Amino acid sequence: MLPSMGNILSEIQERRARRAFSSQEVANDVVTRLLEAATLSASCFNNQPWRFVVLMEGFGIEHGYARLAQGNYWAQAAPVIIGVATRPEYDCDLDEGRQYALFDCGMAVQNLQIQAQHEGLIAHPIAGFKAAELKADLGIPADHILITLVVIGYPGTDNELNEKHQENESSERVRKNLDEVVFYGSWPVA
């Protein structure tokens, strides 16, 4: 665990993208709170470019499971998967190709993750899925970007994980030092 960071919220400090999920259902009101937290995120001109497709029991979760890449075998135990999509036209199109919708959706997912941590859940965003096929399965229009899937559930045991993932579950959280990623005044000369 990282040393204490002063007044940083415990949910931020303790959040990890773990893989050991329980199959315990997540109550509808909890899923709603996660989505409310996500939609309270800031966005450029309050455009709110995020769109969420919730996959859970009775709502197409089998589509999510079917389209997960092999490396995400562990996600098959999770009872909720939320697809996060946008369309660049939903948000600010800025100079130098800065499509702000992607950033705004990232902030919304971070809010969702913090709320999930507060609820005692794991919320693990992934990029390893068959996006085109899953978009078709879920009826997401072709001009939209399916950015990520957030795999959500209660913590479980790591019995079903491979050796590498079992090791990751209990490994120390590693982050770069601030002086490696924060530059005051200007970018450092190489």
C-alpha cells in the first residue's frame, strides 16, 4: 500500500483493478448509484457525452462474456459489465484533434470506480474485447466508439485465477514518483 497521502480519499487510495470476482449479484440500487456517480462527472460545456450499456442478469450479460478477449477470462464471474460509449460529435471538438468526449468519458468512469470502491465493489475497466462484434450485439450505432467495458462485482477468492493474476491480486500497488510525471513550468529538456 502507498504511504498516507494526507487528505486523499480512502476510496482513491485503496482502489485497485482486481480480478478475483464473486458471482454475488449487485443490487439494482447499487448499480444505479454507480451510474449516478458517473453522470455527475464534469464535461466540456456540460455536454455529457457518455452513454452506458448495462449488462447484468436479464440484460444481455452473455453478450459481454462472449466478446471478452481470452486474457479477460476472469471477468466471466462478474455479475455486471458496463459498456462505455460515445460519439465525438457529442462533445467539444478542439484543435489538434483533441476529441474531448474521450476525456470526459474517462472522468465519468473514474467517478464510477470511486463510487464502486465506496460500495465495497471492484470496478475493473478493460480494453480487451471484440468491440465491433459487441457493438453489433448491443445495438450500439456504428458511428459510436465503445471505449471500455467496466467489469463490476464484489471481491471473491483468487482460486479461479491463473498464477500470474493470483500474484497481481496481492502485489504492492506501484506508482511512478511525482517527479517522473509532474513538470513545473515546462517540459524537461531531454
